[in-house]
Amino acid sequence: MRKLYFTIALNFLSVCLWAQCPPDGDITLSTQAEVNAFGTSYAGCSNLTIAGDLTIEGADITDLTPLLIIDAVDGDLRVYSCDALSSLAGLNGLVSIGEKLDINSNASLTALTGLAALNVVGGINIASNAALTDLSALAGVTSLSGGLTIDTSDALASLNGLHNITSVGDYVLILNLSALASLSELNINNIGGDLRINDMDILTDLSGIGTFTSIGGALDLSTNPLLESLDGLEAVTSIGGDVLLNFNSSLQNITALSALESVGGSIHIFLNPALTSLSPLSLIESVPGYLMVLSASALSDLNGLHNITTVGDYVLIQANPGLVDLTGLTNLLSVANGITISENENLTSLTGLAAITTVGGGLSLSDNSSLTDISALSGISSLGSLVIKGNPLLADLTGLDHLTSIQFDLDIQLNDLLEDLSALSGLTSSMAGVTLASNPLLANIEGLKNITGFSDYVYINDNPSLNHCAIPAVCLFLSGSAVPGSINLNAGDCATTDDVLAECGSLPVTLISFAGKKEESKTKLVWATSTEVNSDFFEVQHSLNPGKNWIPIGTVATKGSPLSKAAYDFVHDHPAGGINYYRLKMVDKDGSFAFSKIVAVTFAKTTGSWLAYPNPVKDRLTIDTRSDHDIVRFEVISSSGIKVYDSPGSAVADQSIRHIDLRGKPAGTYLLRATRNHGERTTRHIIKE
């Protein structure tokens, strides 16, 4: 669609009298002369329709009466930056605008006189018209398929003229109207998009806004300094987007939201210092976005959030001095992207979080100056990261006892009374890194000894009571990483990185790596150590369920290399179909031991996936049919054809692990035969030592 610019000179008027009627495309009139020429050029046209946008934009435009011939605009009607224009008289014939009516930045415009015939319009944007006081000419408009914006018109004290608009297909934005004290002239029954009422200096409530029961998009009520209540929203039961209540310094209650049942986005409550209760939100059961309560200084509890069970993003509870616990979150079960509890100066416990079991991101507890009890976190088993920082009265981490994995970072700093990390002894997997800093009473970190490794960094600094930090994961990092760790200003053997390295050299076994891979039908396990002192042997263990039923399948003696790397391997001849789990039990000469991380190797499930071990066998042969449940009989036959064992069918059917006693049987090769319930037989050769 081409845009026609009309710069009409008198000597071309005779030509223009025969111009196309109506014009084809967008029209822009930038001067009063162009406005006048347009009226002259198309004076013979009746019911003229602009088949595109009509833009009127010019500092010297004062009179629109030459445009009386226009009946409709198919696109937008824009009146921009016409600073000398005081009236829209001249648009009196206009009855229809296909898209948006956009009246913007016209410094002298006091009223919309001239639009009284308008009854069909897609959307309305009235913005930055400093002298505008009267919208009454829009009384003929009853619905909008698009949005409604009234913005930054300081003299506008009434919305009279919008009172017949009952349905808005998209957003309603009432913004920065410093003289508007009431929304009573509105009568909206449907809002398809956002409702945003922001920067309204003297608005005290929302009474009269309408009777709508839902808001299709977000509800944003922000920076309204005299807003005391949300009266006017009593009928709202659902909000399709976020609920944003921010910077409303006089907001005392949100009772009008008592019927609200569902929210499609986040709940963000920030800097409402007079707000005393969230109880009107008690019908909400899930929050798909984030849940944020910040700087609500008069709020004494979170009651009203007690029916929320899931949060689809993060939870942030920050700088609320009236909170002593989190009892309002009693039914919260899962949070997708982390929880931050910070700067709540009177918060003593996390009571209220006892039901939570799933936190998809990190957990951060920081700068809560009265916090002493985090026992409510006992349901959490895994985290993306854990930050415990600046909680001066927190003496222990009881509540994190069931935590088994942290994917990324462990950060524990500036906790004046924290003495040990024993509650973290359940951590067994590797993670990106650890920071332990400025914890004056922290005396040991044995609670981290089961962590299998740190991949990116180790920072242990300024813990003056910490004498020992040569746990396996720290030693492994210091001995194998190209990036040096930072260990300084601690005590004893943990004073510096060099001190820790020296102590690591005296540890029995430092495991560098452990991995498994398929080699045809077998599993090959390989591992390496950096130091071995007083170590005895590795016991290789196998399981089809890593939470239980670990079975020894072999032993490997250590090489006793105190200062150099040593490599090992072990082949599992008969892995099961499905996922096979392996770990090492690293045993010292004094009988003490530690476990490695768990590795998994997967084989396709086939018939004949039962296991028999050890092989060769001295005394007792173990049969494992956990991945092969169809076997009804086992037989052991000597090389001379003598059957030395035959299991009863009931014993095979009822047990997945069984033992065959071969003590006293002659050394040699035996045939182990399994029979399935449909008659199929499979055999293995067993060597008896």
C-alpha cells in the first residue's frame, strides 16, 4: 500500500479536482496547507473512506474543518504533535476507525470535540495531551476490539465519555493522570488483556471501574501513592497473567481480591509498607510464574498463601521485618526454579516449608539476622545450588539431612555461630564448586566428606577455627585441577593450600576418576587414584537398584602408590539386561572404608540376563534373577555328568537372589543350567577352585 503525501500548490488544483476518490493508501497531512488542499481536492467526494492510515502531524495545524468529508478510516487515525490544535472539529463526519484512534502529544488540545459521531473503533490511545480535560465526545463508542490507553494527561479529572464502553478486547491502561481521583465513569464488563493502573497520584480505590469477573492478561497496580484498597475488583475470579502490586505506599488491604481463584502468571508484591494481610488470596492453589513478597513492613505473616501447592518459577521472600516464620506456605510442595529467603530481620524459623519436597533451582538463605532454625527443609533431597550466607544466629544446618545432591554451587559464608556441616553428610554426588568463607566457629567440614568431587572451584577462606579440610573431594580437586583452589586464613592443616596438599598426601586413597563402559556383553570398570597410603583393596559392588541391594562381585588389591597415580580395571562378565549400577568400596588396612560415586552402564534386556558370581568360585555361588523372572529351575552338573545341585521350583519362583553351596565339591568345570517356565534352557560354565 503506497503512502501519498499531499503538498498541494494552487496551480495544480484543477488536476487534483479529478483525483481518485477516495485516495488509495495511507495519507499523511503535515501542514495546515496540506489539510486545506486535501479538503479542496476531494470536495466532490461524499462519505469518503481512507483505505489505510490517516496521520495528521504538524506544529502549524489549527483547523481540521477541511476534513469534514471523511466518513471512515480503515486503518489508524493518528493526531500527533499538533501543538496549536485546540479542537478536533472537522472530524464530525467520522463514524468508523478500523484500527486505532491515537491522539498523542497535542499540547493545546482541550477536548475531543469533533468525534461525537464516532461509534466504531478498534482501539483508543489518548496520551500526553497536557491541556486535555474532556473525553465526552467518545460517548458513542460501546466496545473496542483492541486496547484502551489513557496516559499522561495532567489536566484530565474525569473519564466521562468512556462510560458506554463495556467490552475491551485487549488491554486497559490508565496511567499517570495526576488530576484523576476516581474511575467511577468507567463501566467495563470485559477486559481481554492487561489491566494496568499506574502512577495515579490521587486515586484512592478502583470503585466504579466495572463488573468484569476476569482479566485476560496481567493486573498491574503500581506506584499509586494514595491507593488504600482495591475496592472495585470484588467480582474478579481469574487473572490470566501476573498480579503486580508494587510501590503503593498507602495500600492497606486487598480484600477486594477475595474471590480470586486463579492466576496465569506471577504474584509480585513489592514495597507496600501499609499492607497488613494477604488472606484474600486464600483461594489460589498454584502460581505458574514466580511468587515474590518484598518489603511489606506491616505484614506479620503469609497467611492467605496457604493453599498454594506449586510455584512454576521462583519464590522470593525478602525484607519483611514483621515475619517470624513462613507458616503461610504450609501446603507448598514444589518450586520449579529456586527459593530465596533473605533480609527478613525477625525471621527465626522456616516453619511453613515442611511440605516442600521439590526445588528445581537453588535455595538461598541470606542475611536473616534472627534465623536459628531451618529444620522445616527436611523434605528436600536435591538442589541446583545452596547458599547459606549472613545468618549470624544459625548454629547448625539441621533440616538439610536428607539432601543428597547439589548440581552447581555450595556457598556457606558469614554465619557467626555455625560450627559444623554434619547435616550435609548425605551429599554424595559431585558438584561445580564450594565456597566456605568467614564462618568464625566452623571447626570441621567432615559433613562434606562423601561428596565425590568439585569440577570448577574450591574456595575455603577466613575460617579461623577450621583445622582440617583435606576431605577427598578437596584433595581430588587440588591434585587434578588446572585451576588452583583458594585456601587461606584458616587454621592448622587447613591454613593454606600447601598445608591442605600436604595433608592430602597422608590420606589412604584419593580417587581421581571412576567410569564404566560396555565391551560387547561385558562391563569394563576403570578407575585411577592419585595417592594411596595404608590402603588395602577395592571391593567392586553391583546393583540393579542403587538405593539398596549392593552385592560384591569382586575385589582388586591396591598398588600402594603413595605419591603417584595408579590405574585399575575390572571386568564384570555377566551384567544384567537394563541399567547396571557399580560403585567401589575403598577399604583401608585398619578396616575403615569409603564409597566412590556410582556409575551406570546399560544393556539391552534379553532372555538369559540372570547373573552367576563369583566365577571362579571357591565356596558359595550367588544367583541373581532380578532382571529375569521366568526361571523355574537351576541345576549344577559336573563334567562327568553328575548333578550336584537341583533347585526346587518354589525356591526359584520366590527368590531373586539365591546361593548355591559348592563347598566340598571337587575343583573343575561345572555346567550351570537354568530352565524357564516355557521350557527354554540357558547354560553357563562355572569354574570351581
